[in-house]
Amino acid sequence: MNLHLLPKENSKASVWSGGLTYEYMIYPKTANYADRDFTFRISSATIEKEPSEFTQFKGYHRYLVMLDNQLHVEINKEKKEYKQYEIMEFNSDDDVTSYTKGIDFNWMVSEKTTHHKLKVTDDNQSCNAQVLLLFSLHTAVIKINEKSYDLKSYDLLVIENTEKDDITLHFSDKCLFGILDF
């Protein structure tokens, strides 16, 4: 089991048409964002202009969560609203226009990966997925098999569990919790 603690302040920023995006992790490490050859990518973006068009990625499923605001969007010309921390799922080559400014969490997963899920939780979890991601919405202590990790707001903890060991998680506060199996 490999753990990667990725603090918000260590993420690298790049410009997108609506603001800045901060990449936490791209997997595998040899993947390149511009080549669209990654299995998954985890980032957080600022939406600084209204309206703003989301970047399209053919062949990816996407999870988006507003961290500081509600979200008003149009997906393929259909208007939708999401509350703060409500998970928006969509096909990454959909036409998406945001009419909200704010900060989001973004997880893109290759459509070749058939088992993935994201939820907001502070309930204890037990699982044996190959990849687990924990994104802190607030300052939180996360216990993984009884070892504690302190996370600040918007820190990311990724567990690579290639042996598919049983992992027990305890949360002191709400986090985004994602699982992925290849």
C-alpha cells in the first residue's frame, strides 16, 4: 500500500479558459495531461468568469464538486443546479457552461476504467479498492488502519492498494471519498 499526501499548496497551477486549475495528481505518473493518456487526474479549479466553458475531454467520465458555492450550469443546453458539495457527474465531452464563480474539485477518469465512485462522507469506511482518494473539505483527521493523518482544507490523500488489502477508514469531518478499480 502506497500513500500519497498531496497538500493544496503543493499543487501546480495552469491556466484554463475560465481561470486557474491546480493539478494534484495524474495517474500513471508517466501520463501527460496534454496527450490525454491518463487513467485519472485529480485537480481543483477556480472559475473566475461567467459564463465559462468547461474543457472537453473525449473518453473521460468526470466528477465535479463546488467547494465554496452552489453551481449553475448548462449541460448540453439543459440547465441544472448543484448545491455546495453536491456531486455533478457527466461525460467529459459534453458541452458544459458554468454561470457560477467559485472553486471546484475535479476528478476525471478514463472510460476504460469501469469501476469508480465518488461520494461525500464522514462515515467510517471499509474497502479494498485499488485506488482510494480522500479530499478534505475542512481540516480533518483521517485514520487509515488506525494510523492518523492530519489534512488541511483541500488537501488530498491517495492510497494505491495494488494488493487489494482491506482498508478501514475513520473520518473526523466530511471528505470526498473516491474508489477506483482498474
